[in-house]
Amino acid sequence: MIEISTDINKAKKILENNELVAIPTETVYGLAGNIYSETAIKKIFETKKRPFYNPLIVHIHNKKLIDEIAINIPEKARILADAFWPGSLTLLLEKNNKIPDIVTAGRNSVAVRVPNHPLTLELLKVLNFPLAAPSANPFGSISPTRAQHVADYFSNDIAMVLEGGNCENGIESTIIGFKNDEPIMYRLGSISIEEIEVLVGPLKVKNHSEKLPESPGMLSRHYAPKTKTILVEDIEKELSLHTDKRIGVIVFKTIIDKTNINYTEILSEKGDLKQAMSNLYAAMHRLDKLKLDLIIAQKFPEEGLGKSINDRLERATKE
Ligand code: TXA
Ligand code: MG
């Protein structure tokens, strides 16, 4: 049985024993294992039912450790690490030979970040190895933003979730890689395009490549509820087309016509995109448990973090 606990020493012992612990981060919970233990890394892939071609993010507690993970680090990568670490930015860099191939799925790049959660930073500090951690959900399903979400998925598969409360940002980190030392965004995430561009200039965004993605996280069906989900501009109009169904809605600030809705998730009554982002996955988890016929989500404003929220909602609609 899975234990939900704040006991860092216990987490340390489990990890040192080549087993997995789910860890809190400020984005989503991760399913963590020792990057140098082939046993642990294999368990990550098996537990998530994740294909071995899809590489993992390496988590470190201090940006100074970056040189043990990567080589030939572009100047703009250092600028971004200085600005955002600890935080929700993952850098794709040329890998140091010390990093086992199974972690990077045989690629010569490695994904790395310093997460911003006090418990996990403390845990990383007492370990003498970094942690590989994908989001702690079965491949393709909604990422967990509460310890209980992890327990719901993996109660029989892992020994422990380190209890770190609700994830503050609530969607995954933003992934930035480099070509000829210039930044490319491979995954929209908790840090907006605008926040990055202020520091390093215009960004190429390659978030949606369908075939042979350079970052496999761009596979379009991802973050998906089991319930059929659609994303629309005009939610009131859409509702009038489905009067015979049991419906849940996800809206930004408010909803006017409530007549045939069974359940409403308002993500931020005060209209704050960051708060909406933080609530998104928990709302999707709740709606998905209600055995509804349909989830209708409202498109968010295409600006700042609204773009990241729309990205996850769009992926949730893919069959
Ligand atoms: O916020 C986050 O990033 C969370 C927390 C736990 O840190 N982690 C997370 O991991 O979202 P995961 O595995 O669910 O998503 C990481 C994405 C995957 O889509 C993977 O394909 C991509 O990063 N990735 C990792 N290493 C890569 C590499 N070497 N080259 C290209 N893409 C890589
Ligand atoms: Mg994931």
C-alpha cells in the first residue's frame, strides 16, 4: 500500500534502495528515481507504461550542478537558469557522458531543471544523486497536482508519495532547447513565452510537431481525461446543442446559462490566469470522476499563461 507522508528520511531510504518515490514540485508531482540506477529508471518507465523512447527530466537542487549534467551550455541557457531556477523551466542541453542513456532515451541531449518546492529541494540535497522524474501519471493521462491524485493512480505500484500539498503552478514546466545557441520552446508550460522573451529575445515555438517530434512530449494526445472533452469559444452556444447530455464545464471566470450543466469548474473568479492554471488539472481530475457524457471547456485568452492553458485543453480534446 502507498503511504502519503512528509518523511524525507524515509523517502531517501526508499530511493537509495532503487525504488521510486513520488515527489512534489511547484508544477506537478513527479515519479522519481535515482538517475544512476538502471533498476529504478526501468521501474519509472514500467510504472507509467511509458515507451522507452520518451526521455526523462533530471532534477537537481542547485544550478551549480548543471555542469555535471550537461556540456557546451549556451550563454542564453545560463541566463535563463539564473533567472528561473529554482523554478518551472526545463533546459534541453547537450548531455554529459555521465548521464546514463536510458534516462535520455539514447539521445545526446538531456533535460534538466531545479524544481521549486522546499521539501523536494531538501530531499535532493540529502541524496548523493539527482532524480529522474516524469509527471507521476500513467502515460497520456492527466498529471497529478495533489498527493492524492498520485495515490489514486499508483496505490499498488509505489511505496510512497512525499506529501507537499497542492502544486502551486499546476501545469508542467516550460521546455527550452537550443539550435546554434538560440532558444526554441518545445513545450508551453508554467512560464510564459513573454517572460522568456524579455530575457533572451524572440523565441521559436515548436510546441506542435505531430510526426517524429523532437521532444516526444509534443505527442498531441496527452494530459487527457477519460471523458470526452471539447474546447469551444462560445460555451453558452455549445451547451444549447447538448441538452440531452450530462455535462461538466470548465470556464475561466464565470458562466451565465447554467440550466443544463451538471457540474461547473470556474478556474479563477477574479480572472487571474496564474490562478486558473494552478486549478486546471485538479478540476479535470474532479470532472473525470463524475462519469459525465461530456466535458466542455472554454477557450482562454491567447496571451501569457492563457496560451499554456489552451495548449493543455487542446491536448485533452484529442481522441
Ligand atoms: O514540470 C515538469 O517538467 C514535471 C515535473 C515532475 O518536473 N515533469 C514532467 O516530465 O513533466 P514528463 O516526463 O512528464 O515530461 C517531460 C518532457 C517529455 O515530453 C519528454 O519527451 C521531454 O520532456 N524530454 C525529456 N528529455 C528530453 C530530451 N533529452 N530530448 C527531448 N525531449 C526531452
Ligand atoms: Mg508527463
